[in-house]
Amino acid sequence: MTTGAGKVLLITQDGALIRELLPSMTGRGYELISLPGVREAAPSLGGEAFSAVVADYSRMPAADRAALLQIQRQKGSFPLFLLETLATLSPVEPAALRRLPTPLPAGFSDQVRAAPRPVVFFADQALFASRGLQITLQQSGVQTAAVETAAGLADFLIAAAEQEQKTGGFWGRLSGGEAQPAAPKAAVALFAGTFAEAEALDGRLRQQSPDIVCYHVTSLDFARAAAKALQEGFPASIMRDQAPRIAQILGEGMQAASAPKSRERVLILDNNKGVMETQAQNLRAAGYEVVATLDGREALRLVQAKGSFHLAIIGAALTFAEHTAQDYAQRMREADPDLRVILMIEPHPPQLALQAVSRASALGLDDALIKPVDPIQLLSSVQRALERRYLLLENARLLKEVQESNRKLAQINGFQTKFFAMVAHDVKNPLTAILGYAEVLGMRLKSQPNELKAASHIHSAAKTLNLLISDLVDLAAIESGKLRVNIAELDLILVLSEVRSRIDVVAQQRRIRFDVLCPPQLPAMAGDPNRIGQVIQNLCTNAIQYTKEGGSVTVRVDVTPQWITVSVIDTGIGIKKEDLPRVFERFFQSQEAQAMRKAGFGLGLKIAREIVQMHGGEIGLESEFGKGSRFFFTLPARK
């Protein structure tokens, strides 16, 4: 796993998006930081170094989008990802040049058809030559014009304006009951320039026709297109549902864009040489490394080395072949389980075509396309198959990392258990001797004040250390399932009295009022007096420690027919809302508590919860920062 990859800033108010991005970012070593808006992010963008900034355009006002793009242009020091949706890409409203992925997002063509303005697509050579974009738009009812030069766009706009005057509306409305020929609603223009040149052309076109909306479309898949945009210093536009791929684009994607040898490799096997070469040319133009062959044996030999190809495209009719296309697909998948496979099936006879599609599904292949295959359809299928390959490999990688983390955690927990056991046996015994000898010294040094004071310090320190070790021993017993609780008749009033005798002394020293409010009689209860006393004393000790001089601590017992509730209420420092969920975690102490606490591991509350739960009860708290806390636990009343 990559470590120390850097920080990624996510600008969003959507908690679900944060949770969605976090695993992929942390899995590749990035630290994900989120801020709700551009205003909050602006100071950081000016002073901190980010590996990337991700902007959730769907939740961002237009003014904030413009401000963010302005910051990126001025600073130019961070890659910027724009998470687009159909709403943000819509041509309904005029906007500056935007990028579009290939294939077009589902539903986008319908938006073009409904838009009350002309739409122009700047398409690269491969996309323009395949006519895939034009076909997609026309299938959605969008009348399209193909423009082979950028200069021809002016003629398109003039023709559109003239048609608008004739029809009283841009898109061929009827005028005076007489039908007029509709002008093209969209133009697909061949554009071989850079994105910067496309932006300049977009500006000139919008100056000539303010209603026009332009898009820059590339035959590259979205990951390569995004990496290329970042390398050229422009924001990368990707659909919001592809956000988990950002971490990969920052790493492997950027490397792939600059290193041709790391491009995804596609193998094409077909007996139709002309079709095969056309498909290979289109895929190469889209950025893939392609090897095409008419020989099935050669294809099998090429995929023998695992990982040599990412995807195989196999024609279903292989004349004079030793095996069917499905047989080749199965043998290729056996050689490389990670290889994705697409079948292209002859449409005739229909019965055999249906059988081929059914078998492809049974084999778990990625797609089965009926010939003739539209170039944009094939490109879309290739992208989906490679996306699936990435997700499967990424899931396998993450699973391996989780398993390795679990192994290390188990190793750490094993060491911890052994350490606690060592503490229990090898440290506690000599510590008991220190306590005993300190008491003996105290008795023998009563006539020597200075020496007696030293002996008292030894006894006090040893007693504190003994309490800490007892907590560690109890924690080890809890985590090994060996914590002992001796359930017997429980006299809660007696337990409270014994705890009060010990706490009163400490409360008086700290000038804190300590009260116990308990009914004179309680229902019969079952429990371990020592363990329940340990819980109450722990809660009272914490309350005393975190309450300032002049405050109060109260122990209150409430009774219902089913439950006895013991509450410890203080006027201390309280607990912040963000710390409340972690209070019962082992070793957890808030910053405020650490500043006031003299000693302790932060184990007392976890141990208290385990003891209460072993008695069939529950423990909880209510707290307001700066005003105090109420810790309480319930025990079942015996019927």
C-alpha cells in the first residue's frame, strides 16, 4: 500500500460522499479532509499543499463554482476534480465549455433534445470518424449536423439562426400552419486542437451566438481523460458515481497517461480482417494498446502470461477454427482469471445467436454484442468491462490489506494479552510485598517524622500503582472472557456505605460536597458486592477528580419494580458532544480529563461497563460540557 501519498481536500456537504470516498483514499495512502464550501476551503487552498481537490458540483452554487475555478487558475498548484451530474452538465442553461465523458451519461441526449438552444460538441478524430456520437444523439431524436472543420461552425450557426427566423422558434416550429424543415439542433465538429484552443473557440462562438452551449468530448475513457486534463493543468470532470476512482487516477491513471507501456492492453480475435482492423484502430485512438489476430492458437499463446492483457474481444464466428468463440473465451479465462472477455456474435441464425448469448452469460463473460457492433457501443462495453476488472482487483487488494491488518492486530492483541498476564503474575506479587513492607516501615518509624513521611510516600505510590495494575489485570480478564463475578445476595445499602467511607476522605480534602441519597430499604438483589462496589467507587472517584473545589458530587438510588438505578451526579467539567461516543472505549481520555487527571490508563469506565453488563444491567451517561455529568447504571431487581 502506498503511504504518505498526501492530502486530498473534498469540498462537499454530503456525508454519504465522504464515507464513499474514504476507503479508496485511505487504501492508497491519502488523507481525506472535508470542508463544506469554497469559502471555508479558500484559506487552505492558498496555504496548504494538496495532492488533489475534489469539488461536489451537485451541491455547489454557481457563484462558488466560478470562485473555485478562479482560485485554481490563479494558484495552479493543485489538481482539481469536478464531480458532475446530469444537472450540472445540462445544456438547458448557458455555460462556458465543459468536458463530457464517452459514452455520454445516461439521459444526457434527452436533455440535448429538450434544450432551447443549439449545442456543439468538439470531438476528437477517433470519435468523429466512428460517428458514434452522432448515432447516439440521433437515436434519441436529436437532429445532428457533422462539421468537418472549426470554421464550418460559423455556417452552422448562421443556418440555425435563419431557420429560427423562418419558424419562429429555433427547432423547427410550425408557422402559419405550414411545416418548415427543422434546422439541426446539435453539431458534432471535428476538433484536433488542445483544450485551451477549444476554450478560445467556445468563447468566440458564444460571443457570436450567446445562447450556444459547447462541450469538449474525447474518445478516451473517463479515467484517461481525467488524467490527461490534470496533466495539462485543467480541472478533470468526472461523473459523481465515479468518485471512488479518483485515488486510482491520481496514482496509476497519471502514470498511465504519461507512460504508454502501462496502458490497458486489449486483444482482438476475429476472422473478419476488415472489421477487426477497424475496431483495433478505434480502440487505439481511444488510448488502448491493441493486438489483433485472426489465429485462435496465437491468441491463446498471447494470454498465457497472466496480466499480459486486460481484455479480450472475441468474434463468435471463427471460420476453420479448432474451437468455438466460447471455447476460446473459457480457455483464456482459465489461463488468466483476471482477464475480462467480450463476445461479438453473428445475428444469424437467431437461435444460435441466442444460445451464444446465453452461454456467454453462463460463463460469466462481461458482454455479448450482436454484430454489426456500433463503435461507440463497443467502446462503452470495453470501458464497463475494464471498470469491472478494476473494481474486482481493487476489492481483492483491499481485502488483502484488511486481512493483513487483522493479522497484525491479532498479533498485537496476543502480545497485549501476554503482557497483561505477565503484569498480573510477575509485577503484582512483588508490588504486594512493597505495600506490606511500607506499612511495616510506617509503624516502626512513627517516632521519626522525616523517615515516616518517606515511608508514607512509598506506600501511597505503591497503592496507586497497585490500582493501575488491577485495571490492567481486569482488562486482560475481560478480553480473554475470564473476568470473575461472584453472584450472590447483594446488599446495595451496605456497599454504598463502604464506598462512602472511602470517598468522604478524598472529597473533604478537595473541599467537594459529597452526598448519598438512597431509600431506607431496597428490593432484594443479586450481584457481586465487591464488583458493584468497584463500579460505584470508580464513578465517584472520577467525579471527584473532574470536579473543581467548591463543587458537589451526589450518589442517588432510584427504584422501579424492575430496576434499581444508581446515578453519580457531579458539577464538574463535563464532556464534549464529540467525545461522548468514545467515553467507554479502553484507554480513552478527553483532552480536558487528561489535563486534570493525576494517574490512570482510562480503563475504569470500560471495566465498569463490563461488570454492569455481566450483572444483566446497562451503564450510560448524560453530560453537558462545562456544567457537569451524570453517570448511571441499572441493575435488575429480583422478583
